[in-house]
Amino acid sequence: MNKFLTLTAVAAPFPQKNVDTDFIIRIERCTGTPKDEIGKYAFETARFLPDGSDNPAFVLNQPRYRGAQILVCGEFFGTGSSREMAVWALAGMGIRCLIAPSYGQIFYGNCFQNGLLPIVLSSPEVESLMREAEKGTQFSIDLEKQRINGTTPFDISPRRKKMLLEGLDDLGLTLAMEPRIAAFEAADRARRPWIYP
């Protein structure tokens, strides 16, 4: 998993509320599509016209937002089913950071497992950033300082911050503590030998 330290990139406005994971990636794309190819199907029903060509009305098809790596979203982004492929699809199309007032709970956790930073801000703060994104502005995200554009602070749990800064998922985070785990087991074996085979 790639580390997330800082990001300076175009932010695209995505004000739609209650965007569910089926809208992000259709269920039929979740079987048989390799992880590294799923990004081309992200937002498929809105991103493409029936003939397969780009829908010019879809925000990420507009010239100033092509290649955007940040989405400023409406509330309840990533609700619905718990499919991790929704995060894979976003990451596969180059999205590294989301900013929204709220997320689907499982989707939010899946973001951290895949190197995508989901920032939670109040609705007024998101609306202000949405207006900036509508101008085609680049945003700067500093995870270490927990700041957007140098001024807007955001909260993140220390554990999840560490995961992103070091490029670790839950398994990697556990393996990084292997020396401490082994030391605990050795001390515990000496203290309570009767419970070990």
C-alpha cells in the first residue's frame, strides 16, 4: 500500500448526497474484474453514455477535473453494501482523498485499508471547500499536520494516521509489532508455562 504523506492535486466537487457503493461500482463488476482494472468502471452509470462514450455532464469528465485526486463530497458518501471494491474503484481511477461530512461506516474503514484518506468535516466547512473546488482549485492535504490548504484542520485517529503515513493495512500494522508480540509471548511463557503446550 502506498504511503500517504502530503497531496497537492485538483479537487473535484461531488455534492450528491447518499452516494452508495453500487453507484460507485456496479455489483456485476465486482466478480471477474481484476483489482488493478476496476478503476475504469468507477461511477460507470453516470460517467458513460449508453454507447460507452464519456458523459460530458459528469464532473470527472470535465477538462478541469480530469485526473482529480480529491473529491469534495456530499453527506453519507459510500453508504449501502460493504463492498471493498468501491474503494478499489476510486483508488483505481486515481482518487487519494475524500472530504465529506459523513460516510458509510464500513466504506470509511475500507478507505484506510487501501491507502485512501477520508476526511470528515462539518457541513459548513465542506460547503466552503465545495465552492473552492468548483473554481478548479488545487488543494493541499498534509496528513502529518492534519491540515487542508494549510488552514483547515481535520481529525483522524492516531492508529489510522499511522497506517496511512507508513503505508500499512491492519495486517501490516500487526506484523510491524511482531518483536513486541514475541517479547510478550516469551515473558508470558516464563510467567505461566502451564498454559503453553
